[in-house]
Amino acid sequence: MDMSYKRAWMLVEEMNAAFQEPLVASIRGGPGGGGAHLTEAGLRVLDLYHGIVQAAQDAASARIQELEAMLRPTTDLDIPEGK
């Protein structure tokens, strides 16, 4: 995800604080190591998010196809070689 461990945990803490119930639960390290997992609320939020993304894609599909149809066809020769 191209972010530091600290930044990722800061974002998890912000999400947990923003919702009525925590989305991620963590277990401190030790001899067996720590870990984290999504809570029931986290799983529900993730499911809702995926539903929103799918609904947006479905709603925009016809317009996206129309925009793509307006694009000029490309060939390998159209791609600059970083010059």
C-alpha cells in the first residue's frame, strides 16, 4: 500500500474512533506474535463499501462506455517511449 506501518495504524485508529464500534481489533505481540482482525462491524462496513462501489460502477457503466467509444483508437506507435 506504499505507506509506513505507523501511518497504517494511525488510519486504523482514526477509523475505529469514527465508528460507533471498532472496525479492527488488535492483539499485542508476545511470544506468539500479535495480530489484527476485522470485527463484525468491520466486516459489515467492508461489505457495505463493496456494495457502494458495485452500485456506482453499475450506475456509471453506460456513460463510461459512451466516453470510451469517443476515444481515439491507439496503437503501439501512439505510445511515447519516454523521450
